[in-house]
Amino acid sequence: MHSKTAQKWWSALATACILAVLCLLAAAAADDALYAFTHNGQDVVVLGQIEKMSGDTATVQVRELLRSSKSQRGASPLHSEQVAATITVKGLSAFAAGDRVLLSLQKKGGSYQVDMGAYRASSTELPLQITEPDGAASAQSACLTVFANSRGALCDFTLQDGSAFLEYRGQRYQVYSPAQGFLDPQVPGTPQLQPTYPAAGSNWFTRLQSPALFGLLGLGALAVLFFFWQLRRRARRRTVRLKNGVHQHDD
């Protein structure tokens, strides 16, 4: 009897430990994703509006690009000239045409893939409110609201026990609590970076920056060079033969 009781107790303890570890891992993953999102840990952060959907792939009109005032190690975000005004984004099945979105994106060929998260935006003009894809508020979306409204000037956040805090110039401001939701941090001076806009016009230029297309263009250039080299080589051979023929005729 005691053996069965002990087994149940150890089983319950093991389950509790596993759940605790999973919760810690989930919290750490959320913290890491938020840090990367707010420290240039992706190719680009886009504030825009979905024009049309096809499956989980969207055509997004880019209204503004957000770049953090601080970068994580190894960060190399795209320059604004490399991002077209209209882009194709995969992985947006939770959204519909007309939705305004804040997206962390990684460029893959001529399109983009959701990287550190996709969120709903109340507007494409500042100030705005960021929420989860289903419209719910969360600690992460509260941090991204502050991040977006400062255009990346405010980017250091901490998640703790369901709450979220902004760290700025030695001060800590709560931006989210489970009971109250989003809290405006009221940072003195309201820091805000200058807006950054995508490249004007169509996305032909950005498509040319696809590694595959670069490779094709490189092969094409080599083929052209080889063709002209062959022509020049044949011309030289012909000249030599003509000269040899002339000498033999004179003899």
C-alpha cells in the first residue's frame, strides 16, 4: 500500500517538475523572441496592411520599417532600399485582407517569411496599439506597442510573472499587468526615432537581390564573357592562318 502511494507521489512530483521546466522553457523562448524582435534580430520589421491573401501567403503594403536603436550581436537588418513598397509574406494564416500588421520577417528569395512573430496593429499610423493575432492583449504585444510607438527608440523589455517592464535610462516602467492589461509607461521626453520608409515603386529591385537570381545573373555574365573570348580566340587563329598562307604563297 505504501509502495503504491509512494509511486503516485513520485509520479505527481515528476509531472509537476516536467510542467515547471516546460513553463520555464516557454518563458525563456518568449523572452528570446521578444529580445530579437526589438533588437534587429530579423531581416526587417514591417508595419503595413494586407492587400490580399492566398492560403497563408499575403501581399502586404509596407507603410513603414521599424529599426531598433540597439542591435543584438550579429544583427544585419536590410537597408530600406532593399525592401519594396509591396512584398509577399508567407505564414500569415491568422490574418485576412485589410488587416493592419506588425511583422518580424526573414527574407527568403523574392519573398518573406514570418520570423520572430506576427501581430495585429490598430493602425499604420502612430500612435497605435499592438495585439496578438486574435486581438487579445499580452505582455509581448504591450512591449511591442511601446517599441512601435517610439519607432524602436524604446527597446529594452523584461517579462516577469506575467507582467512586462520597460527598462530605460536606469528606470523601470511597467507596461503590462495581467489584471490591467496595457499600461502607458509615460516616459519623459517621449523618445522617438525618425520614420524609415520602403523603396518606392515596384519590387523589381528587391527581387533582383534574390541569391538565386544573383547566381543566374552571374552565370549569364560568365557565359557572355566566354562567348566573346571564344570569338576573339577564333579571330586570332584565323589571322595567324592567313599570315601563314600569305608567306607560303610568296615563297
